[in-house]
Amino acid sequence: MSLSNLTFRLYPSSNKPLESGADLPKVITPEEVLRLPKITDTYLCSLDANIYEIDFTRFKIRDLESGAVLFEIAKPPPENTDGGGGGGGGGGTDKADGESEENLDPNAGRFVRYQFTPQFLKLKTVGATVEFTVGSRPVNRFRMIERHFFRNKLLKTFDFEFGFCIPYSRNTCEHIYEFPTLPPDLVREMITNPFETRSDSFYFVDDQLVMHNKADYAYNGGLS
């Protein structure tokens, strides 16, 4: 099985959030997102909802049958700027020369685009290892619900518990994805219609939505 043409790309978001927090329910629960019939049109929470300062720093996917690492990506450490007084001001976003705060897309880190070879759809079980840090608040009942759709057809819902995280901790865990067996005609459609397979990843603390990320997928890598 060749996965040599698998690529991973991070793009600015093409899905804009709601303009105002007033347009969103005050609390969004796991039960509500589990009832959603399709991919969401918008982000269901603002970046400000992440009051726990949860920050994903490393992500790795491996095929559990062969042990092959399919890809691994890590967030680069913050760089110190020249002429800067004091080393405690890290965590800002690096900007190109002349780029203003107003021109930055605040949701650039909330959307990921994946491109795989068709062989990826033959995998049965995949392990996804994530590393993340949390801020000054304890994180209780940290949970992720990830829903995958092709067009408006639900393919699979994954529901994972991270558990409790102490303040200022760095945490690592691996979640196991057991992929469903898809009909051959659906597999062909997913291959010939890149990026129409999409997912919503919802992150909850104490059953309240604090983060919402999106992704889309292509399975035509290596095809001419």
C-alpha cells in the first residue's frame, strides 16, 4: 500500500464565523452538535470561548496495522524578535513586514485541508496522537466530538474523552479511529470529488463548547 503521495496542508479558513457572539447560543452542548444533520456553515463559537487557553502543539497520524506514520506536524516554537526587551512576551503571531493586525485572519488556525492518496480510504484503524497545553485554569471533562460528512451524508461520528488536565500542563494522548467500511460507489465519489468530504471538530469542557475547528479532505493524491 503506497501512501507516498499523501500531503498535509494548512490553509486560512474559508468558513467565516458568525459576526457577533449575540448570534450564538450562550451554551452549546454535546447533545446539540450530535443532532446536527450536516456540516455547519459557520463556527459555533468564537475564539474567545477558549478561556482555558487550550493550544494543540503536535499532531501525528499512524496506521495501526502497519505502524507507518502517515504524517506528523508540530507547531513551531515562538521566536524572539530582535531588539526586544524581555523574553516573557512570547505567544504573539509572527507577521510579514508591513502586515497589520487588521489583515490577519483570526481563524487561520481553525481550518485544515488534507490531501491523501486513494489508498487512505482502505485503512481500517488509525491512531491520532495529539499534544496540547492548557493555561491557568483546570480543564474538567475535556471532550472532542468529530463528525465527518461527504456532502450532506454523515459518514462517521467520533467521540473521545481527554479527561482532566491540570493548569499549565502539557498533555499527550492517542485516540483510535476505526473507519467504517464504505460502499465502493461512495469511495469512487469521494475520490472524484475532492474536498467535498468535510469534518467539524467540537471541543467541550464541562459540556460547554470552547473550540470548533473544521477540515476538508481530498483522496485523489497521485492521480493524474
